[in-house]
Amino acid sequence: ALSIQIERKFSKDQILKMYFNEIPYGSTAYGIQSAAQTYFGKNAEDLDLAEAATLAAVPKASTYYSPHGSHTDDLLDRQKYILDSMAEEGYITEEEAEEAKKIDILSRVVAKKESITAPHFVMYVKELLTEKYGEKIVEQGGLKVYTSLDFDKQKFAEEAIDENAEKNSTKYNAWNAALVAIDPKTGQVLAMVGSKDYFADPEPEGCDPGKNCKFEPNVNVSLRLRQPGSSFKPIAYATAFQKGFTPETTLFDLVTTFKTDTKDYVPHNYDDKEHGPVSMRSAMAGSLNIPAVKTLYLAGIDNVLNLAQAMGYTTLNDRSRFGLSLVLGGGEVRLLEHTAAFGVFAADGVLHDTTLILKIEDAKGQVLEEWKEDKGKEVVSRQTARQIQSVMSDDAARSYIFGAGGPLTLPGRPVGAKTGTTNDWRDGWTMGYTPSLVAGVWAGNNDNKEMKRGADGVFVAAPIWNSFMKKALKDTPVEYFTAPEPTETDKPILKGELGAETVVKIDRISGKLATENTPPTTIEEKKFREVHTILFYVNKENPKGPPPENPASDPQFANWEAPIAKWAEEQGYTINTQELPTGYDDIHLPQNKPTISITYPAPNGTINSREATASVTVSAPRGIISRVEYFVDEQKVGMSNTAPFTANLIIPNSISNGFHTLRATAYDDIDDFNSAEINFNLLAEELPPQITFTAPRNGASFYASMFPLSVTAETPDIADITEISFYAKSSGEPELLKTYSTPAEGIFTFRWSATPTPGSYQLYSEVTDKSGSTSRSRPISVTVL
């Protein structure tokens, strides 16, 4: 009846005019004139084509499509649809439509002037109400809405972002940030900051476009899709733990090629290093990428996505998009849902519906709906949630990467935390919780432009998270996580144990196990250890069950095994225990030992010089004596390797006058040995300090291109030396190579830097002792080619 009356009284143009002057355009803008002034600061008659088409897009859903709202991308899509429709209908040309599309219309939108507490939260609540009750009821129905917002925590969240905004923008080129805080015990959203300043000028005066300072302040980034980087790893590890793997499970952090249906995938760690065998605890805490990809494979991509959906993620439905990079943040998520998912870990595996609205009353005071507390839904087992809590709150476990006591910790309070950084530093994240508060922080740029290199989540997001959590939890009781039940498994790899190490002593001549008769000089230690990829020991579909009958049938087995074999070789391990010898050395036998006696000096005789002669009588059942070595009180003083094995001894000053033991040891061709000893009385003056060149060797030759050359000399008489100088001499004046004054160490290493002319050279030293006497060492000869 009303429609008929209107049709009778007004023309179609009049009706349309009333419609456009009355309908809501969002917020307090009713009618096109009010909308033009609210959003573009001008009268409707002054709107250009791009502005008019933008406002024409709004009435379909004025809250959703509001230019001050969070869905400006959808608004622009609808504007373009309207322009194309106008061109198709002939109201404008295609050229005019395309020119209008090129205009950056959002830069013309006037910043919202009204003062709203928690504006992104309020606008999101209004959006939720509009979806359920419609625009008219929300705008004109007199609804009274009670929300979950905690005003103090909202203020702390805004302060935390504001405190770090300037540093993030100037140091890291990160022009925006968002924060969401939730009570994990109820699912209630306590704080929501969708951008660093809802009321900011979207393009402030003096803004350099290259610095991304145009950050779309009205956009609520907590509802936008962003890649989570490594902050998604706990979901994969939780899936693995639920499947039967443990935080102690050993994985090898070695560069590994993963076979996929398309092309090989070779992930690398952030620090581009390898860390060898690591536990899942250490790998997750340190955010190592290679073990994380292995964990995703072991857990199963579909299983991880199933758990993610159970934990409340709604953006990972197209499973064809995801591969092994999913664990490194390859799937986009919303900060709001990401934070709620971490709340599951905080709440011992229980998910509570994310709640912003607690009660709604209509204009008459009647309750339309009211939130009721419930027990939630267990989507992660309690044991798994507590295992994740244990890892994420283990500051010691991540200290080898992040250092100890950083922004992922709170003084005197247990807290679980995880950072994330996407490729090329486009997104930085920090997610963390206590049993009663979970908060997630994102930092970056709305247009997905890169921040500066090095803008990790721990630098751009963690300080914001830390500041908020400190303030929000101040003066609240300290809460502790409940430790998970101990791991019960009979598989060493799941308990963090590699194959047992066996060290055996082998005679390198016979290749058999050494005996008490094997000379120390022919003994070598060999380490045997069974070391394999986890796929060798564990069926990934049933980790607690029997090991796989044919591990090599797994498509990843060969590629996982290869770097482990290389690592074992570098560690000196022989992984094939079948090479372990079983027989014993049968070459070095007691009856084959040489015989030796000292013929000079005589027993208990006197030696009057530190440069003395010693001689022996020797024989060997095998017929060959390779050398005789001479020792005074275990200090080697001479050697001879030619018959009759007489040696010139140099008894150093460190051996004082008095009675000592002279020992001569004879060796045959396989180093079987025997010794003879006598006592003697040393009564000799001290020698000048003795200097021995250990590099280069005497008689060596070098090309001039090999210079500078390293020279090493040593002395047992360092306590007697006040100064030592080293020289190289050819036919002319000697060249001073290096001088040491009051040296403290008995080993000297220096560079012969100048390139000498070809010829023969003598290297020697001149030494000044404490008495002021100067002596020259025995020279060695080298040739420069």
C-alpha cells in the first residue's frame, strides 16, 4: 500500500532521488551528499567519475564496502565492475572507464575524523552484526551490544605498536603492524589493533612513496591473508607428536634434496648452516628449516592441514596449492585465526570459538543472543599440547639461535613463543602465550612490499609482543605450564639416541684388533656407529609400530640417507659395522722383538758435556732395525736410523746436573721395539738456548710464487731467552725476518714475507739469554727456485 501511494505521488526520478538521499553509506553517512562529504570532503555534484563509481559500490553492503573499512580491495573490485557496466551500457566510453580505474582512489579518501575506541575491533563487530541482522537493523535498530574487549589490554596493545612504529619504519622499512590478544580459556578477543593508527592520514604530507609510508590505516590486517613463515611450524610438529613422534626424536639437520612431483626441493636454514643430529625440540625451538620440512613429511601434509582446520584455520582449504614448503609458511593465514590456534596450545589442546560479542539487546531491552561459557572442543591431545608448551617455553633450547633471555621471554614468568619471517622479509611474526593470555603480532607492509633485509620477526614483531605481554600481565599471578608425561618408547631414535658408538684399536699393519704386543705407533682408533635416517628405523605412518621392512622403498629414503653417510664420514665414523675386525694382531709377537744393550756411556758413568755420544748393540729376529731413539728421563735427546746406530745427543738445559736415566729404544721394520736403560751422572755446563726449526724442513725447495712462507721454530729453553731474532741468509747480508723480546711461548710462527731471489738460503736464529750471552742456532738450508 505504501509503495502504491509513493508511485502515485512521486515520479520515478523523484523516488530515485529520495532513495539516494536517504540510504546508508556506512558509519553516519546517510545519502549521497553526506557520503561525498564524509569520504571525499566534497559535494556530490563535484564528484568525478572514479569517486562516483566508488560511492555507487557502497550501498550493496555499506559496512563491508565502506572506504573506511577493512575490505577496500573488494571495494575497488566492485568499483571496476561498475565502471565496466557503465561502459557496456554506453554511459561512458571504455577509455574513460580505464582512466578512472587507474586513479588511486583510496589516496583521496578523507581520514575518519570521529574518535572511536578500538576502531578496528568496533568495525569488525559491526561487520559481524551486519552479516547476521542486516544493515538497517544495525544502523537504525537501536541495538545494545556488549563485547569481549578489555579496554586496558586494548590500550596496552596500541601503546606497544606505537612504541615500536618509528624504529620499524626507519630501520626496517616496516610501515605497519597489527596485534590480536585472546583469552585462551574462553576464546574471547581481548584486544585487536588492525593497523598502527586507524585515524592516520593514509598518505601523510612529505611521504616518500618508495618508503611505503602509505599503509592504508583503515585496513584491519588481523583479518587479511598473510604468509606466517616459521610461526606455522608448531602446527606441523604438533601433528607429528600426535602421530607418535616425540620432542626427543632425532632428525639430521643436513642439506637434503626432497623429491616432489614437480621438481626437487632443497630448503636451507636461515643461518645457511647445518647442525647435524638434532632433536625435534631443538629444531623447532631454533626454527631450523630442514628438520621442519622433514617433520612435515613424516607427519603428512594432509594430516597437518586436517589439524590446522580443526584448530580453526579457514584459509587452507585448497590442498592442491600446498607442498613441503607449507611448514615454512607457504599457506596464507589470518592473524586472528593464527592467534586463536596458538590459544589451543595454551589451553591444553582445547579450542574455544573466537568470540567478540557477548550479548545483544534490541531497542526494547530484549536479549537477542548471549554468549555462554562452555568446555570447548579438544582438537589437540592434552599430551601433545603440553609437549608443544614445553618446547615453545624452553628458552635454553632456542638460545643457540636466538640467544638467551631475549624478547621471547618474560622475566619470572613461563611463556611459550615462536617467531616467523617470510621469504624476502615481507612478513614478520611473533606468536606467544601464557595459560591465560595469547597474543599474536604481525609487522610488515600492507602492499606486501619487502621490508629491509634482516627484518626478522624477532626484530620487528617480538618487541611489540613483549611490550604488550609485560603490561597486560603485570600484577597478575604467575601461571605455570603442566609438564607433559615422559616419553615411553622402545625405539632409540624416538628417544634421541643414535646407534651406539663402538671404538676399537686396530693395528694398521695387520688390519686386525690390537693386542698388548701391538706397538703404540701402529695402533689407530676406529669408530664404528650405525647411523641412518629416521626412515630406516621408523615407519612414518606408524612410528610406534615395527620398523619398515624395506626402508629404501620410501621415495625420500635415498636422498635423506646420502648426506648422513657423508656426515658420518666427516665425523670419522665407519657406519658399516660389518667392517669391524674380529681377529687379533698376529704380526707383532713377543718373540719378534729386537734386542738392545747400551755400550756407551758406561752404567753409572759421568757425562761432562751436554753434547755427548751414545752407542748400542742391537739385533732383530726379523733382520731389520729401522731406528734407535735415545731419551733422558723421557725427554728425547737423539736418534739414529743407520747402523751402527750411534747418536750425537743434545741434553737440554732443562735437564739439570745430577743422576738421570738414559734409555735407548730399538725399532724393527714393523715397529716392534725393545729398550735398554742405564743410569748416569750429568756434570756439564749449560748450552746456549737450543732452537729447532720444524717448518720448513731442512733441504726443502720452494717456488718464489709460494711466498710469503710460514716459518715455525721451537725451543725447550724459553725460560732462559730474553730475545730471539730469525734471519735468512744467501750470499749477501742476512735478512731479518722476525724479532721476539722476552717471549712467553716456546713456539715461534711467523711469515717470511719478502719474495727472495732464486738461490740457496740458510735460516737461523740469534738468541740472547739471561746472562747477556748471544749464540746462533744451527741453521737449516732451503732453496728458492
